[in-house]
Amino acid sequence: MKFYRTKNRLTQEQLGNQLLVSKKTISSWENDRSVPDLETLLKLSDIFNITLDYLLHQDITKTQNIKTQYYIGISSTH
């Protein structure tokens, strides 16, 4: 999400204002501490002018990469 936010030259505060959430919430989404609900994901896809499928696919790919790195780290320590 941060990629699209910065590509659209939006600060966390500006994006938060458009979505009616705090910049802390935006930060939590960008740092994988929480995830937006479906309604917010739809709004994000409109703001960023990308399909919901594309937005979700990017998040899924990122999550899979993080899990892979985590499991590689565990297996290399044992």
C-alpha cells in the first residue's frame, strides 16, 4: 500500500483523511500490523486507480514473501 500511496504523492495523513481513518491506522496497514476491511479496500482501489484484484494480489504476494523469509530463517537456524 505504501508504494501506491507514495506513487500518488499522498502522505499517511492525507490518505487517512480520504478514508476517514487516522495516519496511525494507515501506518498499521503499511507495516502489516492490521488490514483494512473490504469497504476500505474498495475505496483504496478507487483512490489508487487499480483493480481490487491487483491490490489484493500485491498484498498476498508480499505476505507470502514474508512467510517464506521467516521459514527460511527458522530452518537455517536448526
